[in-house]
Amino acid sequence: MIVAGVGARPGTAAAELAAAVTAALAEAGVAPAAVTVLATLDRRAAEPGLRSYARHTGRRLVAFPAARLAGQPVPGRSAVVAAATGTPSVAEAAALLAAGPAARLILPKRILGRVTVALAGTAPG
């Protein structure tokens, strides 16, 4: 299972999210069909653009509270993100948490316009 962790500014459209996730998948060499889950901050999961994108792609949307994301070790911590959301990482932390305890980052966070995407999964075998 591969998870796309997504952070986005409020009001981000589904098309912006699609473009960002598509670019991240292409960079990582991951087939779009391999991603079955989108993970994010709980209050972003209510955003119409993200909900629409998840529904359109058939991906399950999972969300975590800021406190849980803040406890997840990640390489790309940001004081700016922490001030805005209450956690120093959304995309990387959400991807790792949703992918499970044996997960690793496949693609560290990439900031693509108003969207941040990170990919996480478990190593085969």
C-alpha cells in the first residue's frame, strides 16, 4: 500500500490537488493505481476540494488530529506549518501514520503550488 500524504491551503481546488499528486507520483515513479489512500490533517479532510478529489479517484481519505501528526518523526519539519496548523508536518506525518508502523517515505514532501505531497509505503516482502 502506498499513501499520499497531502497538505493544502484552505480552498484548494480538486484540480490543484490532482496536479500536485500526479506530479509527485511521476517524480517517484509510482503508478497512480498504487495509491489507495490520501491522508491529511483532520480539519483539511472537510475541505470540498480534497473530498471531491478523493471521491473522483476512488481513494480512501483518512485524517489525523494535529497532536497525532506532531508526534510522528519526519525529516521535513516546518515552524511555519506548525504555526498555521499545530503540527510541524502534515504531508509526511500523515502519509507515514496512514501507511502503518513499518512505513518509510518513498518521496519526502514536495511543495507544488498550494499543495504539499509526500508518499509513504512499506517495503515489499
